[in-house]
Amino acid sequence: MPGFALMLVATLAFGVLAFGSVYPWAYWVVAIASAELGLWAIIIGRAWNDWRVWRLAGALAMVAAAIALQLVPLPDGALAILSPRAHEVLGQAELAYAARHTNWHPISLAPWDTLTALALFLAFALLLVGATRALRYLNLLTLVSQLTLLALVLGLIGIVQKVASGPGPTLIYGFWEPQFEGDSFGPFVNRNHYAGWVVMIVPLIAARVVAAVDWLRAPGGRAGTWRSWIGSPVMGPAVFSLCVVLVLGIAVVLSGSRSGIASLAVGLVVLGLFVARRAGGARAGAALALGVPILLAAAMAWAGYDAARTRFEQAPAEIGDRVAVWSDTVRLVQDFPAAGVGLGAFGKAMAVYQTAPTHTLFVQAHNDYLQVLAEGGVLVAVPALAVLWFVLRGIWRRFRAGDDEPARFWLRAGAVAGLAAIAAQSLVEFSLQKPGNTVLFVMLLALALHRPGQGTSSDANRI
């Protein structure tokens, strides 16, 4: 399925280069492309022959059904039981609400926003189901090589833009002025969302370096000395990958994203745990392959050490707004525990609940886990937890099965490390709510969950 891989990379590229797909014209293109790719992979890959894929699809369908229930109009009596404060909040958020109220209203405070969220969820769910099946037929190393090139372009755009920008507003691509001055980086309107994409891809690229060294150190006389390693054909891609890791690390530091720097460290540590478990003391050479990216991640600070230090020193003074919005979100969860305010309706609810003394309305909770509870309540949170349990169990079983060839194993480990990194950043940010990042997240999930195909050629020959 080479066409699938090409279109997947093209969708990923469009998602990030089109300002991170924060605008409707961009995220609808990403959503349509994702849905088409998912359906294509399901049909061509005969996904119905794999009961594991169907179980994944069933779990995702439960979440979609829960979101859809938030759109069903209910009589006032039923709505008062599920969301006792709904009419009060709507009356304060909309001046004309009382005049147009018809005694029926869905659970969602913002039905059109919830409908958009449902459409996006369905598109990415289709992509996840299809990609989980399709990846077993693909040359994963070629796919990662293409993503590495895209990551290099993204890193260079960010660095060049930072270096070339003057004292005035930073223009994306030299012509687009973002809404919030000083908050953009690279093609992304928000520097933290840029960092979110990077922290997902860096562990995957670093995992390819580990795979190359692991292959060189494996029994069989592939390479006996460091000199023969340097002349090995696998070292070229490995060195290039290391260079890209360095470029992306410098870009994250220059972006000034504290959550990006911290979550990048989390991703590399998780990858380090895989190396420590698999390599052991007898194969310390493989551990060196991980040590280099970690040292690069630490040494890259020379490119912006003072700026990064200043950003972290400002954290105590700036954390107040985050704590305030988290506190407001907790109150929202307490008032709408059963069914939430509706996916995508957080901003509308915050127009009533926000207490933070700032001129900016918080339309996101800056904590994806709290926001799911606030927007979905128990209605959405329970099936979402079921999906999380299914995914974690599926990943555990894939590692326990032990049927991956070395390169495939390390790429799977890199995907898991990238997922851990973005999970850490989601504690304080909302990068995954941007479709440009969501596509990469879905691809990493599929890479972590997929089963290797039978009769495929060895990955070890394509490192």
C-alpha cells in the first residue's frame, strides 16, 4: 500500500504547514483526507478480517455515540435532571437565549461546536482503524524516513523564522501575522502546539538511531569495530536522524515552550527505559545510541540557554492563570458531572465560569484530561477510559508477543515514547486539540498498536 503511505505523509505535511490546521479551511481538509485514508485502508487492507481492529472500532464507536447523545434535543425536565445549571448558564452566556428558547435543548451548550467535534472525531477514528491495519503492509522505515524529512523542514522553518524575525510582530512565512503577538513559532500560531508536534516525532526519529546501532551490535558479524560501523550503509541514515534530532531540539528551545522542553525529556526518558530493558549490560552499545540523543537534548541549550532559563524562571509568576482556569474547570465538572457541557462548548461555559483576572477568555482548559471531564462528563469519560484501556492493553500485548523484528520493535517503542511525551504535555497544554497534531498522534497510536504482517520482508535489511 505505497499510495497510502504517500497520502498519509502528505496529510501530515499539510496539517502542520497550514498553520497547524487551526483554521476551518485547513482542519476540514485534514479531516476529509483522514476519513478517506481510513476508509481506503479498511477496504484495501480487508480490516474486517482482523477481530482486533473491529474491537478498536467498537470502542471508538462508543465514544462517538456518547458525543452524539449530547446533540439529542431533550425536554426541559430531562435536561434539568442531567444538567441542572444548563438553562442558567445559557441564559448568562446568550442574551437572546430566553427569547428563542423552545422548551427543548440538547445537552451541549454549543451544539454546532459539538457537531464539529463529532465530525473530527469520526474522521480521525476512521484513520486510526485503517492505519492500524495498513501499517502491517508498509515499509515502516521508509515511512519514518519521509517523516524525518518533514520534521527537518519544520525545524528549519522555526529556527530561520526565529533568527530572521525583527523587533516587530513575527510573521509566519513572512506574510501572516498571528492573532497573538509573540506566541507563534514556525508555521504554528502557538509555539506550544509547535512543540507538541516536535515532542511526538523526536522519540520516533531517535528510535531509528537505536535500531541502527542495535542491528550493528547484533550477532552475526555485521560489524566488528567502530571503523567498520562508520563504513556501514546503515550509519548514513542514523547520523542524518541524529542531526534532525539536534535541529528539532534547538527549535524547541528557541520556541520558548516550557511544556515542550519538559515533555521532550519525558519522551526520551521513556525511550531510554526501552533501551535499558532490551539492551541490558551485555549490549551497552545500544544504550549509547540512546545516550547520544539525550546528550544532544541537553547540549542543544547553547542555542537559547538564557532564553530558556528565563522562560522557566517566569513560570512561578505565570502559573496563576493556569491554576485559576483549572479551578474554574473543576467547578464546571462539579456542576455538569453527568453529561458535561458538550464537546467543544468549553469556551462558551467559561464565559460564565471564568474568574481569572485577565483580558483573555480561556476557551481551553490547558489540561486535556480536565477538559474531557468538563465537556463530556461521565457520559463521554467512561467510553473514553474504555478506549484508553483497550489501547494500553493492545500495546502491552504487542510487546509481550515478541514477534517484532528489531527495527519494527524500536519504531514501536519510539511511537510509545512519543505518545508518553504528548500525554505529559497535555497536563498543561492542548496541542492534541489541533488537527495538525492530531494526525501525527493517530499515526503514532496506529504504529504502537499494529500487528506485523505475515510473510513481509525483514526490516533489518532496510535500516
